[in-house]
Amino acid sequence: MANKRVVLSDVARLAGLSKATVSRYLNNSIVLPQQTTQRIEDAISTLNYRGNSLARRLSKGGSETIGLVLPEISNPFFAELAEAAEAAASAHQYSLVLCVTRNNLEKESQFIRWLDTRQVDGLLFATNKPDDGRLLAELQGQSNIVLIDEDVPGAEVPKVFADNVAGGQLATRQLIDAGHRRIAYVGGPDALMSVRERREGFRQALEQAGLAYHSELVLCGDYTREFGQTAIDRLLALPEPPTAIFAGSDYLALGLLDGLRAHQLSAPKDMSIVGFDDANYAELITPRLSTIRQDAGQLGRTAVELLIRMLKEETQENCVARIPVQSIKRESIAPLANAR
């Protein structure tokens, strides 16, 4: 015969108190003498009462839960980040709840307001669309939030980003070292920090190599595969197309490869390509994609550690942590002398 489920009235009976008193204690709506509080906690422990666990955690001053707000989960980069963040949170005895916004401002605002209702103790927050000021307004006055991967300009909260400028330099140098001199940059929305920083690294690498920066070779749009295809059409229509492209994300690089195939061209024979992210598919496609590895797992772990320190009031700094990047060389780049 199965054990009878322990309910709130059982706890109240063992503690010698009314059910209403125990309920109010668990919902943190009453202050009781220490001796009475101990009777309730002893009864909960003796009976192994698990009901209303959220209320119990709140009665101790927090939900013991961290929210991870992401624009999407289908992108392998965000999936890797989420897995690492969950493991790091679990190591600190925190649960992690995943919140997917699809870049919908209403959803982003809803999850930020969870802090007001104490449904979560803190948030790791990522967006990949430019802010028109409304998201900043939601973030102002909030604490226990860490921005990850992308900035919300003006937000005075801790932030964890990849070293985008260094990544842009490394990506462009891969192409320069292969002999390419007419190189394009294809990135996401121009208003995003990551796009501007990777483009700046691209510009710096060209300048250091004594090469000109041509505005017609810089295309910014959406961080989508479709925009990668559109970018190829525009670049190939130029009187003097580039011989190589730095894509601001591996997902954009997939679109560039799609676009080349639509023109009956291929990489690296007709166009050398380097991406950014080192997503798990980068070495599975043909050709295997040269790219810049930004460690999504380290982004997630670093953000969790920073948030835990904030929750423990060990730091109040609005710091910006930068995660190092690494150049990964594969088969999507060929020496210019070998290209058609």
C-alpha cells in the first residue's frame, strides 16, 4: 500500500498549531517567535513535507532559482550556453528556469518583472535585437541581473561578453594570411554591440595589414541564414566582388554557403569564408568551417558565478567580463593563388 501523502494539516497537527498559521509562515506573511518557527521546521523535517516548496524557499528569503532569458533555443550556441549555466547553478544548489522570448519585448519585460514577484532570485539575460529604449527602461532600477552575450546600452548591471574585437581581428587575419586582399564583412543588425565590435576588429586587421576598408564590402542585416544568402547576391553583383568573407556568426556563414551554391559556386574554391562562434555544426558541414570560437559554456558559467556573488552580496560592481576567443582553422579558407 502506498504511503499517505503528507499535507499541510499534518504539519500543523504535529507542530501543535493551526493550519492557517503554518500556511502564513510558509508564505512569509507572518513573523513568529523563534521557538514556534522551530516547531514548524521540525515538523516539516520529521514528516518530509514537500508541499509548496516555493513558499518554503521564499520563507527563507529567496526562491533558490535563477532565470535564464534567451531569445531562442534552436541556435546551438544558446543551447550550449544554457546547459553550462544550468550545471553551474546546480553546483550552487540553485535551480535554473529557461525563459525563451523570441525577441518579444513583452516577454522580455515579463521575465524581468519576475524579480519583483520573487519568482526568481536573479536573471541571466540575453537579447539579440537592438533596443529602442524600452528594454533599458525595464532594466533600470533592477538588481541581480547579468547581461550575457549582447549589450543593452545604458544598462548599469554586470555584463559578460566575448572579446568581439579580438575575434574580428583573428578572423580577418586568417583571410589576410591566405593572401586575400579584397575581403567583405557580413554581420547582424548594425545597432548591436557584437556587430559593431566584430566589424571594428575587421577594420583594425585591415589597417594593420595596410589594406583599405571598403564600405561597399560591409553588409549588416539580421543574424539569420536568409540574410547570408541575400548578402552573397549583393556581393557577387559588385563590379569587383570580394574573394573572401568574414561572417559575424556561423549561422550567417551557413547562409553564405547556401548563396554560393545557388550561384553554382563553392567555398573555398570560389570564395573563402570564416565564421564566428564555432557552433557544434561548424566542423560537420562541407567544407568544415574556419571560425572564431567563443566559448558559450564559459559565458554561461562566468555569468552564473557573477550572479551568485551578487546574491551573496559579495560584489556590487557593474563590471564587464570579457571571455577570450580562439582562432579555429579548417577547410573553408583557401590561399588566393588556389582560388578560381
